[in-house]
Amino acid sequence: MSKEQGKTKQDTAAESPSQLIDAKIKSLDDWRGQTLAHVRALIQQADPAVVEEWKWSIPVWSHGGILCTGETYKVKVKLTFPKGASLKDPSKLFNASLEGNTRRAIDLGEGYALDEAAFKALIRAAAAHNAKPAR
């Protein structure tokens, strides 16, 4: 199994989600690992109560529901917000998956300069949205 494929269910059974995310970051020994580590730190700063999960063989950050996922590809790190269409994005961070009715994503290519303050605000908005009672 290549480093890109990640770990099998058997391999991951004894590891915590945070350990799996650490391993994923370490396996990406290039800008993608650095980018994933950086956004992880920003998410933790924005929402200290965030819960790290490992679903679908990718990092997931939750608080009252999923805030975002962190997928890595050859040319980008994709942060998908499953309820992104419901969030205000005044800084226009969302640059992918714009056509759907529910999710939105941020594609980060090599050298992409993420507006950290706007990203943290988006994480806090996603947590606040998850905290709203369902209608």
C-alpha cells in the first residue's frame, strides 16, 4: 500500500484519530503535509473544543457535527465544509464545490496564502451553525 492510500482498518484500529492525522501529515513530506498541519493548528486555535476524527480515511474536525474534512491530492489540499452553503463567507475563502446546495470547499494549492483570520472565523461559524437547533 502506498503512502497516499493511507492505512487499512486493521492498521488504524489501535490508533486514535489524532495519531492517524499525525501519521497522515508525516507521510506527506512536502508542502501538502505542511499545509494540512497548518490548517489543523488554525482549526484548533479557532475552536479549542474541536474533536478530531478519522472517517473515510481522511482527517475530520467536528464540534456538534462535522466542521470540515481535510483531503489531500497531488496538487491540492481540499477542506470540505459539509454545511458550507449555509455559512457566510465574506472573505470568499470558498473556491470549490460552489455549485451544490449544501457543501462548499477551499482548495489550497502549493503556495496558496490562506487568510488565517477569515479561516478561523469560518470554523467558528461552522461550529455555531452546528449548535443551532434543527428546524
